[in-house]
Amino acid sequence: MAKPEAAKNLISYALIGKVSGVTGCIEKDPTMVNSRSTKRGFSPLQVAASAEQNAAETMQVLLAAGADPKHQDMVRAINSRTRPPPLPVSLLPGHRLT
């Protein structure tokens, strides 16, 4: 299992889109590719998707290293067990098919 400080570094590098940092972290400990942030449980891949720079390249590195694209953060994981799935957009009131 990834050490908390090392996982935090990976999350930080993913957030800013620093590909070399992400690669270095994964090379040191490949198990951290699916680690979670401490507060909401976001994975490095989820964080990288919102990076302002190098998001696509950072995500490619994480996916190549085995990141799980189906990972859910803690809130969504809990809600998926307690709430019904959302309606498709086409079934929402006022939606028109084009």
C-alpha cells in the first residue's frame, strides 16, 4: 500500500499537471496509481482530469500505469449505494431530442 505522504505527492503533481513528478512517483511505488486523496477520496486520475496544464498527458501516464478509470470518489461511492441512479438527460422534464 502507498504511504500517505507519497500518495499526497502524486495527487499534488497530478493536480498541477507535472508529468515528470507523476512519472517519478509511480516509478518509486507503482501501487500508488490508484491511491485516494484523504478528504474526498479522489484518485490521481480524477485529479489529473481537472489539471489546468498537461491534463491529457498526465492522464495517459496514469492510465498506462494501471489507473482505474471507473474509480469513484468517496461521496459518489456512498451515494451510489443509497440513492437511485440519475435519470438519463433525455428523460428529464423539458428536454427535447434534436
